[in-house]
Amino acid sequence: MGNIRLAALAVAGVLGFTAHSSAADLAAPLPVIKGPVAVSAFDWSGVYIGGHIGGGWTKNTFADPGATAIFNSCCNIGGTPSPLSGGAAATDANTSSFLGGVQAGWMYQIGRLVVGGELDWTWTRLNASGAGFYPDCCGGPDFANELYGVNTKWTATATTIIGVARDRVLFYGRAGAAWAHNDYNLAIVDSCSGLICTFGPMTASDTVVGWTVATGVRWAFANSWFLDLHYDFMDFGSKAQNFSAVCVSSGAATCPGHNTAASTFNPIFDQRISEVKVGLNYKFPAGFLFW
């Protein structure tokens, strides 16, 4: 009888211990399973500087609506006019050139949106030339030629940037103001009634202002370095340039009034430039200058 009681007590103790252990296990917090640590995406925010190389091409159109009156005045020799017609449209002055330059800018990233601004300066040698021809109005031998040139020494832009980032790749567009420094030249030969009258060569220089749009892609191949490939289009519109020269004549006759006083020509130049550039840029660490 005593043995039976001891056995019952032992079984009860084991059951009680088991129940207590199960309750403790249920009350314990579940283990947290940790996944891989997420790596943050590249941040395009910051100030940057760099350089670029590439190629450019230009289209220049030319018109000189006031030239015909000067030519006809010169051809009015001995009271007998030999007028020239307005002539066909002048040939365009198109050319291409290697280019290179520097740029600086800033970017700020908000989510995937990137905004910023950039200034750039580009050296180039876009030396283009064309000609205008003025035939005799009535099928005669008289004519006049205008030879012109537009030599672009440099371009510059100041633009606003807006783009969409995909980690280390940034697709963007730019728009803003553009400048181009041009040297112009003009030479004129007027042949009428046995007289050859030469004006020039004449030169002028001007920095013209226009607008630009661009599109491109950037790739950050390191934390502080990125490559940039983009296309720029610049439009400088139509602008008149001023030239003046005294006629130098050959032959027995002289050009009335134009051999002693300078004649003024105001041709209109219309210029558009396209550029493709590849740039290497260094982006300063966060906290430099602004952030």
C-alpha cells in the first residue's frame, strides 16, 4: 500500500513538471528571424565638377536684304542703271568640329526625382562659310557675289536639370540659356558695266545669346565619380551684324559715291549648333558647401 502511494506521488510530480515546462514555453517570445541587411541606393545629391570632350556641328543661314540697293547704286554709271535682282537664297554655312571644355553643377535627390543646375564652357572651331549671288535682272552680264563666314570660337550654357534616378543610373533633361562667340567675315564683288567693285574683306565679332535643350544619361561607376553622355541643341535665332567698307574699283569707271565713302551692310545671320559630349565628373562628399 505504501509503495502504491509513493508511485502515485512520483507520477503526479512528473506530470506537474511537464505542465509547468509547457506553459513556460508557450509564454516565451518567439525568436526573430533576421533577413539580409538592405544596401541603400546611390545618392546623386552633391556638388560636382568635371571636363568633357566630343563633337559639334552648326548650320548658319544668311540674308542681306539691303545689299541689292547698294549694288544697283554702284552700277548706275553715267546715269544708265543696270539693276541686279534680289538673287537666289544664299547657300548655308555648315561645318563640324572637335570640342572640349569644363562643367560644374549640383544635384539634389528626392526619392527617385533629381533636380539641379549646371554651367559649362566649351572650346570649339566651327569655321563655316557660304555665299550669296545676285544676277542681272534682265539676263545681262552684271552680277554681285557676297562671300561670308561664321567662325564659332566657344559656346557656354547655364541650365536647369531634372531627371529620374535608378540607383547608379540617372536619365535627365536640361534647359536654359546659351551663348556663342562668333567671328564674322564678309567680302563682296560687284561687277557691272565693265566695272569691278570690291568691298572688304570686312570683319565683325559678337557673343550671341540663345536657348538650349539637352538630354542625357549619367552612370556613377564609383561613389564619387560618374560618366555623362548627352546631346545639346542650341538656337541663337536671327541677328544682324554691321560691316562697312569703301569700294575699291578697277576699270575705267568709278563707282559713284562708293569710292570715297564707306558703304554699310547689315546681313542677318541665323545660327543653330548641336553638340554631343562625353564627360567625366567628380562629385564631392555629402556636406560639401550646401549639404
